[in-house]
Amino acid sequence: MTTTIRSVKINPTETITTLDLDGANSGTDIAAAIDCRMFAVVDLADSIDLFVDDEGLINGATLNLPATVLAHLLGNPTVIFGTAIAVGTTPDGKTVGLTDRQLTRVQKSFAQKPDPGTVDTLVESLSPFPTIVSMLRNI
């Protein structure tokens, strides 16, 4: 019996889709889905992890504003480059599928305008990108 891991794939172009990963080969599936050689894990609130290209910034990957906003909304003010995959995690760090509650939380974060405190943190994190900062100040 093959276990699937329900995830959300977040492209820099704001294309956000659900994706079922093979639980037996999740590392390989994640690396293929985000098109990277090495990935890093960004810990978020509510036992949600983002897998991202560990070399995204240095290999010229596109700024992923939707994933960056998600990370900021869920407690980790980091900037994401390239495609990201959101998954669930157990208390001992095992990658699992997103629960219905986690999936809803991720989806709602994309559907809502960030609160003023999150926007302020985003502006600080994204200060090297003045065009993005200007856009954030106008939402």
C-alpha cells in the first residue's frame, strides 16, 4: 500500500495547486516538484513545513511572493525563491500530508490580504526589492 502525502505546490507565478507526493519517495518527489538539487525546510506554524530550493537565491530562481507571504503569515519571516511545497509534519519531524485544517489555513492565507503587522515585516524582509515593497505598501 502506497501512502500519499497531500501537499500544496506554490509557484512564483502565483500558480497554487494541490499535489499528492509518494510517501515512500517523498524526498525525490519534492526535489522533482520544485526542480532543485538540494532543498531546505522552512518551519511554519500549525505543524506546516515548506520545502524550498536551498540554492534558489544563488541560482537565479524567481522570488516566490506567495510562498514568502505564507511564511510570514505563519511565523517565519523568510524570503523564498523558486517553487515551494507545503506539507504537514509530525512532532518528531516526519513529513506527512496536510490535514484538512492545515490545507484550509494555507488556502486562506492566499485568499486574504495580509494584516498591517505582516505587511511591515514583509517590507523589512523584502527591502532589497523596492518594486515589491512599493506594491506591498499599496495593498
